[in-house]
Amino acid sequence: DTGVSQNPRHKITKRGQNVTFRCDPISEHNRLYWYRQTLGQGPEFLTYFQNEAQLEKSRLLSDRFSAERPKGSFSTLEIQRTEQGDSAMYLCASSEGQGVTNEKLFFGSGTQLSVL
Amino acid sequence: AQKITQTQPGMFVQEKEAVTLDCTYDTSDPSYGLFWYKQPSSGEMIFLIYQGSYDQQNATEGRYSLNFQKARKSANLVISASQLGDSAMYFCAMREGMAAGNKLTFGGGTRVLVKP
């Protein structure tokens, strides 16, 4: 069990550029979540997958954001035409998917995005 | 309305003393779960403790205990015998409903600084 892995750890980009982040969940975890965290705030839910199916998306996920989880393994989060307001830590988490209320999420270390 | 409220933005605690972090929540769902996570400066969210809405006893995990007062909708975290390594952000979170796929909603967090 190597934990949830996120790449890159840091990304600096210019406004208007596209960026893509990758998340590798704990193997055999069926559920994968994306959260966004701005400085001094708690994580805000963006979207989650059950295997390869994207089951819920937050209103925070504008049409510039797209997430995929092909084959139900790793996931990518792409932001098109980045804006300065997109600057944040993007956290990925996974869980077993056993269908119990006490199922905890295991988080990665996040990708820190800075839009200049 | 905020689902999870953490009213203490920051706290100092003397090493070896106990500290209580406040968390109040808002839900009309009779089935829910409450979680506490720790986020050190490295960024990774670390699960600490869980309390289910139907649990009769307060949860405990080592030096962590949860003071669950259902009627008051509060789930305060108690850290006993504080250590320097406890310095971090602490987040309270809630999952509503029985489906484990339901997202965790986080509060704004409390920063704890342990003084030697």
C-alpha cells in the first residue's frame, strides 16, 4: 500500500494556459474524490468517481474543469484557460467503496497550483 | 447555511496539556458520520477519528477522543497530552446519509500550535 499519489506536487502556470493533474489512488479503492483547498480554508468537494463513472459534480466545477478516470484506475483533472482564482491546492482522495457510513477517505499530498 | 462550523481559527496549547477543538454541524439526516482529520504543513490530510450518529459511546483513538453531543449537534475533538508533532491544522468533516459515496463536507479548520 503506497498511499494516494498526486503529480505534480507544484504547478506554476500563466493565466489562460491549460493544466492537468494526475492522481493514483490506493490500489483496489473503487472511489476517487477531488477536492480544492484555498489557503486557510477547508477542502471543498469538486467531484467523485465510482470506478470509471463520475457520479457527482459540485457547482464549483465550472465547464473549464474536466475530470476523468479511465478504466477506473488513475484519474486526471484538467483545467482549461486557467484564471488566477484557480490558484489553490487540489487534493485527491480514495476510499474502498464498501458502502458504509464510516468509510474514511485517504488523501494524497495534493498539487499546489499557482496561476500568474 | 454552513454544514460544519469550526469557530476557533487558531489555538496555542502547552506541551503535555490537553486541548479541545470545537465542531458543530447541521443536518436533518438521521444517519450521518463525523470525521476529524489532521493536516500538517506537508499538506496530506490524515484521518484521526470517526463518530457515527447512532454510536452510543464517544469514539476514542489513542490520545484522541471525540466529545459527541448529539442534541447540541457538536462533535468536539479532545487531544490529550499534546506533543510538538500535534502542531497542524485540524478539520472536522461530515458525511450525510448511509451511502459511503456521499462526499465529506469539511469545516474551515482550526490551527493548533503546541508550545514546548
